Amino acid sequence: MQSEKQSNSLTKRILQSISEAVLIPFLAILTAVIIGGIIILIVGGDPIRAYTGLIQGSMGSTKAWSETAVWATPYIFAGLAVALAFKGGLFNIGAEGQLAVGAVFSALIGYALPEWLGFDLPTIIHLPLTVIFGMLMGGLWAAIVGSLKAYTGGHEVINTIMMNYIALNTTSYLLNGMMKDPSPTNVIARTPLIADSARFPTIFEGLRVHWGFVLALLVAFFIWWLLNKTTLGFEIRTVGLNPDAAKYAGINVKRTIVLTMLFSGMLAGLAGSIEVTGLNYRHELGFSIGYGFDAIAIALLGKSHPLGVVLAAFLFAAMRNGATRMQFLTQLPVDLISMLQALILLFVAADAIIRYIYRIKAKGERVVLTRGWGG
Amino acid sequence: MDWKRFSFIGLIIIVLFGLVVMVGQVKQPPLLIITSMLATTIAVATPLTLGALSGVFCERSGVVNIGIEGMMLSAAFFGWLGGIYMYNLYGFPPGISIAVGVLVAILTGAAMSLLLAVLSITFKVDQIIGGTVINILAVGLTGFLNRQLFFGKGSVFGGTVPGSPGVLPTIHVPITEIFSSVCGTSTTCLESVQAINRVFDQKPIAIGAILLVFISHYVLFNTRWGLRTRAVGEHPKAADTVGINVIKMRYANVIIGGMFAGLAGAYFTIESVPSFEPLLTNGRGFISLAAMIFGNWTPIGAWAAALVFGASQALLINMQIFRDVIPPQWSFLQESYIVGLTPYILTMFILTGIIGKTTPPAADGVPYEK
């Protein structure tokens, strides 16, 4: 009798927490879509046609679905990067730079390794090497910031942004100089094409969606497992929730901070790496711009949960992918999407506003990141 | 601000200036190089100074503001846009259009910071996330409107970006006129006076920024308003107990901060160059935060730190002038991408606290709950 009652209340609690987790983001998206529609009306567009275009362009055909998955791949990795850092109490605004570093070094290994060795490598060796090298370089790029945070107290928010500009300047230097595509017709700052042996194969004939997408889903599952089923994951979460308590519990807080940033950077590096090996087959200057902010929005929308991140990445990918069709139908600029995403983020981050508008009672803890500067 | 900090600032500025003098002396006399570096430093430090002041006001009252970048960007856009509308659509003379542009920029900064205030003070959203929302919103909004208003369907400008009313004029300080009689017939003396004069010939926002540094210092440390602001940022509960309205003080200071950031935005599109491009602020909002931290949350300290960043940007600009005379062993100075790293690396170095730790206001970043 009693146990039945208990299990009943447990199911009820789980249902409640699920509806809570889904309801707020859903209402946030809805509110953003409504306000976006009003803005479209103000600038003289047709919101219904615009949104129809978005949906058609992102989900209207097999090809549209494939393209949405292609867009979603880097978003999943980059979103996971920011989400993992959030779990560890760190705010990684530098996914953009880490992504660029990962992409540049993957491209380097992709096109130059066979030249250095003097013979061609089989895919089974060359592709993993390319991906892992890019991933590690992205990780190291972020670990610099992690070490500065752990050992000197330099705040990661400013440092990751500085590292973004350093990455952008350095890659500009490399892509305009020693790594520039040497073909005589090329005037763009980009690397040569990577070798065939360093490329991800596509999943279906004739569609661009590649195995990197499947890898993204696997990595999302892995991150969920890491965070919830391992000691390291427990340490990361504890440091994120309360570094002082973690210290008293005997967790090496400094090491955990560096490791969190390392993993976060590795995920962002993977995003760049997979774009090079799965889609573009080279790195081109400027391709990374905007991913950092998108990744933050995705992580916040997904409530830093790996499954949430995957879903949020899909939403953002669908919007980016559908934007072209929307522009075709309504002549509204693609940049509209950025504003729509900013509005979604605004309402997701400030869920208090959504609760206020729709009269939903607050429950659960607030995200707390601000722990002052320097300290 | 202690002696250690100021001497570090002095040292870095001397090194940066020395580097340019060393390279450029075969082409120009040192005095000319130093004065031109100084003039550039003061000019390009303007948005950083104003951004840092914005941060000082917000954080002294207890609100972390990492949205300065976004406030600057949107103010730069709307200020520029305001000028264009006044000049092209309503046919106002350039002078009035520019003045309206500056006003619009300041109001844009205020509006954006009002959003931050609502998010972080009323709704108690994590302040770093609130600031990030401002930054992302600014990128989306300016990017969209910049395309839609000029190239969109039914645009009043019909697919072109019309001419802007121009930029603010340089204010001439008559040093040459006053001292030229002292020089008599010596041309070297006259040239030196002219070179020194150039340092003082700045544009209105640059001069205004320096005045605002000292005004802010006075307001923060010598007035009742300043005392209350600091009390609210250090110990809001105590401030509340003695009858200070914490919420009101924080709102007011965040909006004042937003106006500073708005003026900084006006520097980019109304004082520096009369055009707008997406993402033009290029991280300077964040660098001004570093300046604020290094200046230990004081206006004068933040200004000194902003000058260091200004000097490192002036290094980049002046190195381009002397590109052809850079000696081969210093060839890396030819690479603008490498020299351009200086402010960013300097920021990270300063944040390590090697030059001495700084202490933020005690309640910085903590929402106030009664």
C-alpha cells in the first residue's frame, strides 16, 4: 500500500520534472517566434510565409533532413563543449577559437601528413589521426585558459574571448601564409584539400550527411555517461556546484578545472575537426565565426543536458538550414535567424520572464556562474 | 592603484613606444614619432576608457556587466543609423545629424543596459548569462537590420547604403599659435611645437572621455551618490538597513554605465569612421573589462590601463607606416596578425594577477534579495 503510494508519487515527480524541463524551453521558443513574427511584420515581411519557408527548407524533403543533420553535427559538438563546461562551473565563451584551432590542425594533418611521410595512409589510420589531432589541439587551446583559471584566478570569460581573437589572428596568419592553398587560381585564405584517406564517408549515396553525425550522437551519449556514471563526472559536477565543498570532500579542484576545460576544448576542437573531415575537406578563414555564441545558446536551451543539447542543436540547425528557403520565399535576409536565436536565448536564459508571462511557479535551483572576478 | 601597477603601465608604454621609435627613427625624428604615437594612443583608447567606466559604474553597484561589447556594438549601429536617417531622409544639416547620432547612440546604450538591469536585478538571472544575452542580441539585431534596412524588400534606401553625415570634427587647441612667438625664427622649434600640438588636437568624444574619467572619480569617491553606489555594491544588506534603495541605485548605475558604453559605441561610427560593419567592436568591450579589473575598479586606474591597450593598438597602426624600414631581424613586426596579438596577450597576462591582485566589490555579481 505504502510502496504503491511512493511509486505513484515518484512517477508523478518524474513526469513533473520532465514537463518542467520541456515546458519552459518550449514556451521560450514560442514567445521568441511570436516576437520574431512581430518584428518581421514591422520590417514589412510576411511572418507566415517566413516560418513556412523555414519549416519547408529544414524538414520538407529527404535532402532537407540530410542538410539539417549536416548543420547539426558541429552544433552538437560545440553545444556539448559549452554544456560540459557549465556543468563544471565554467563559462566557455571560447568554443569558436577552439573550433578554429581544431579545424586548422585537422586540415594540416589531413593534407600534409602523406606528404611528410612520403606514402599514402589507409583511411583507418589517417582519418582517426586527423580527427584526434584536431581534437587534442582544441583541448590544449582551452586547457591554457583552464590552467590560468585554476592557478592564477584569471577569469575564463575574458580569457576565452582573448583566446578567440588570438586563434583568429593566428589562423589568419597561417591561412594567408604557410598553409595557404598553393593552387595558382586560389585567392582565398584557405588550406589545400585534405587527402581522400582523411575524409569521413557519407552515410547515404547522394546526400551530404556523413558518419560524423553518427559520431556526434555517440559522443553526446558518452558525455552523458561521463558526467553521470563516472567518478570524474561526479568530481566535475561537484566542483561546478560548490568548489569549496568539493575541496573539503578531497577533490583536487584545480586539476578538475583544468580537465573540464581540456574536455570542453576537445569537444569544440572535434566540431572543427569533423567539419573539415566530413564536409568541407579543408579549412577556410572565417568559417568558425558565430559558432561560439550559437554553442552557448544551444547549451543553455538544452539545459546543459546532453540529450537537451542534441535537440537544441537540431532546432538551431533546422533554422539555419531553412533560412535559405525562407529568404527565397520572402526576401528577408538570412540574418533574421540570428535575431530569432538571440530572442530564444533571451527567454531561455531569463526563464523568470517566461514564468512571469505564463504564471508558472518557480522550482529547482538557478544556474549560478558568477563567482566574481579574479578571486 | 598602487605604485607597482602604475610603474608596470609606464614600463609597457615605454617599451611599446621605444619599439616604434627604434624602427622608425631612420624615417622620422623621435619626437615626431612619440607625439604621433601619443595622439593615436589617446584616440584609440577612447572606447576602452568609456567601456571601462561603464564597467566601473555597473560593478561598483554590484552588477557584473559583460554585455559592454554588445552595448557598444548596438550603439555604434543605431547612432550611425540615426545620423543617416536625419541627414538623408529628413534633410537635416550634417552637424545636427551627427549630434543626433551621438544622442541616439547614448540612448541605445541606455536601452540595452536597461534590459540587462531588468534581467539581472529584477529577474535575478545569472549576470554573466544576462550579459551574454545582450552580446548575442546585439550581433543578431545589428546584423539583421543592417541588411534589411538597406538591402531588404521595400527599403527606403533602395538597395544602397547612403552617405553618412560624416564624423565629428577635431577640436584644435591653439598651442602652436601661442608658442610660435617663443620659437622666433627656429624651424626645429616650430616643428616640435606643432608635433606636440598634435597630441592635444583630439576629437570631442576622446576629450569627453578623459573629462568623464575625472568626473566619475569625483562622483564615486566624493559625493553622496558615489558613497551610496559603493555601499550597495559592497554590502547591500547594510545599505538597505540604513534606508538606501538598493534596487533603485543598481538600476540607476547600470543605466549610467550603459550610457558610457553607448558613447563608446558612438566613437566607432561617428567619431572614428563614418561607416558600420557587422562585429566592428572586435572584442574591445571585453578588453575594457580587463582594463577595469586592472584598474582595480577605479576610474583613473581603468583609464591608465586603457591607455596601455591604446598604446598596443597604436603600435600596430604605426608599424604599418614604418613597414618598409623594419630591419630584417625584426621582420615579425611586419606581420600585422602577429603584432595585432599584443592587446589580447597583454589582457591575459594582466588577468593572471602577477602585477598584484585586485579586489572586486564584495557583492559584485550577487543579486540582492531582501
